[in-house]
Amino acid sequence: MQVKNTLAAAALALAAAAPTFAAEGIAPVIGFTLTGGGKTLVEVEFEGDRSNEKISSGGLSHLFGGIEYRDPSGAYAIQTTIGYHFDRVSADNGSLSFSRVPLEVLGFWNANENIRLGGGLRKALNSRFETSGAGNSIAPDFNMRSSIGFVLQGEYLFGEHASIFLRYVNEEFKSNYLEGGKVDGSHGGLGISYRF
């Protein structure tokens, strides 16, 4: 919860500072990515008609905010963001979740005024698997260490503010609680972003 509050406060601060940043070629950016991939960390079997659900090392929702610098000539852009990436399964009697706080630094080359291609580095901080209620009987809470991953991203810009993008992230998580001591967290994603 503390991470969510910190991200919300950072987003409000960036939005308030937007007019100052814009004059210097720097703009606050926020976005959301729906992700899929990686490996199954746990599969939960529900009673009744509800089908089984999985938590994966590459899922599912990634919220982010940060700063983007765009070269005045329009040739390139650099983006730095921090986010909250999580996958969660909930029921009336408990829940399980995998969350992390990714820090990303990306560079983009503008192919034209609407399309840009890029990539960069990602480090998932505070990677944690957590359970509550009946979920405690399925697995224990534990932390994971992440590798420094890389990101490839293609983006379509709608004017100066909004965009839609496809991305691929290659990363790995390690913990003594994982089978074999590590798990592939690589995933793909479809996202949207907005610059103030």
C-alpha cells in the first residue's frame, strides 16, 4: 500500500509541474501496460464453477509514471519511469500476489512523427510474493532478486500527448523458494501512455 501511495503522490507532483517542464522539452509521463508471459508461480484451484487461476512471473498489470525528454529536433527521446507491476488472485477467504517496482530507462529513435522505436534497461525492485488468509496454506511470503533486464518497445504517437505501444521485457527472478532457484520473468505487453 505504501508503494501505491508514493506513486500517486509522485504522479500528482509531476502533473503540477507540467507547465514548467514542457518549456524545457521535458514532460511528465504516465501509463498502463497489460502484460503476459513468464512462468507460472502458483496455480489456485477454486471450488464450484470458477476455473483455476494462475499468477505468473510476467503478469499482469503495470502502472508507471516518470519523465520524458524529447529532443527539439524530433530525432530522439529519453524516458525514465518508476512503476508498480503486479499479478493477483483473490477469493473471499484469501489472496495471493506477485508485485515489483520496476525502474526503467528507455531511449527512442523517431522513425517519423508518429512511430518511434526504442529500448533500454529495467530493474525490478522490491519483488515480492505475498499471501493472505487461505492463501497462506498454498505458499509462504518471500522476496525475490531480479536481474537487470532489457526492454524493446515500438510506439505509435497520437500527436504530442498520447501513445499506444507494444513491448518485450527480458528479465529473471531468483529466490531460494523458487524451484531451481530462479524463474524467467520475460513477458510481452500492450500499453498506453500520456504526456502532460
